[in-house]
Amino acid sequence: MLSSMTGFARVEKTSPAGSMVLELRTVNHRYLDISFRMPEELRAFEGQLREKLQHQLSRGKVECNLRFSPVLAGGEIIVDEAAVEALLAAVQKVESIMSNAARMPALDILRWPGIIQENALDKNEVNRLLLDTVDKGLKALLEMRAQEGRRMGVLLHQRLDQIEEITEKVRKRRPEVIVAIREKMQARLQMLDVDADPGRLEQEMAIIAQKLDVDEELDRLDSHVKATREVLERSEPVGRRLDFLMQEFNREANTLSSKSADSETTQAAVEMKVMIEQMREQVQNIE
């Protein structure tokens, strides 16, 4: 099943430890790149969170934004007075160097890391709340990425159908192209009023037909279509494999265009390139 690298989820959970809000944003990226924004009291759990995200996601740039409002035991906020005194001493020292320094508000002092004693928080309860919140957020994120992946899968299958139609159209037209070239060469010879050696004419036609032969390219296009359909049905991340197949599609379309001997085949090659480019744009966002 395809999964998009683009997704968003926002969840809120509460427990006796407090309330927590998690926002997960993911966009396409060559590798898995995870960044966190969280309060200092949750930093100790960052490694655990990173491992959980790495287990569920394989590619994409992931932004994890956590907000936590703790409920302290008995509703009491326990202040580390020694830390406050040390902070105020440092503030006074800075103020003595500066001129007209603004006073530090008491609320800013309380927000300073380490001022509110961490032992006032039940870390086990906070850990449970954090893991529950992340599990809920990851579930919502994966559902959104899977939904987007299904939509992209439908679009890719449609483009593959169109490429198959173009390939078959070019294959059926191949004999007509050779006949048209033969008639054009004979018409030129008649205009020159020259008696051409039939054997020599057939030899030239064979050389031209060989130069314009695209059967191998058409067969490879059919093979790439089949391979892409098989990859789309896999349950593992397939973005990189699909990206490689898009390069192969483009190579065959370029060769088909360079060997074209008539306007219809050239137009077919152009249409095929458009289909391939549309697929490539979708593939860039597949995990």
C-alpha cells in the first residue's frame, strides 16, 4: 500500500499528570529527518520518541511539536529557591554592566529551566501520557498519509494505462511509417527521373528501418509498466524504487522521440513524456 510523505496530525490528551498537545507535520525528503520542539521537562523522553517515530516512518522530514501543561501534586508549584537566588545573582551582575537594564519579571523567572522543581512531576505518569499522545498522533498521521497514498496510486495507475495506450498506438503504426518512407523515397526518385536499382533500394530501406526500429524501446516500456504495477502493490516503502523506474521510463521515451520519423510518433513521444513527468511528480512524494 502506498504511503505519502505529506501528512499532518494534531491530538490532545489529558491525564492526572496534566494536558499535552502534539502536532506532527511531515513533508517529502530523501531520508528520514526528525526534529523536536518540546518543553525542557520532556527532553529526557526525546530518544524514546525518536525510536518510536523511526519504527513507523522510513522517509520524510518530520516536525514534532509538543506542548505540556503539568498538574503538580496538590496543585502546588514547588520552586527551587536556591536556583532562583543563583539566577537573580546572575541577573544583578548583568544589570551592573548594562545601563538602564529592564527588570526581569517574576513570571519569566518561573519559566526559567530548573526553577520549578522537577521532582514535583510524576515522571511515570508523564511518560504514560506522552506515549499515549504520540501513539494517537502517529495513528492519525499514518491514516492521512495512507489516504493520500491511495489517491496517488489511482493517479499512477491512470497514467500507466495512458502510457500503455500510447505504446500500443506507436507499435501498430510502425508498418505504416515504413510504407510511408518507401513511398516518399520512390516519389523522389520519380521526380529525378532515375532508374533505381531495386536491390539497392531494398538495401537502403533495410538500413532506414533498422535506424528507426523502436521495437526494443516499446518492449522495455511495456516491461516498465508491468514492473511499476507490481511495485505499487507492495506493502513496503517503494518511493526510491518508483523513482528509479521513472528514470527508466524517461530514457525510453527520449529514445523513442529521437528515432521518430513522422509527426504522429513524435507527438506520441511528447504525450508519453508528459505522462511520465506527471508520474514523477507524484512519486517524489511517496514514502
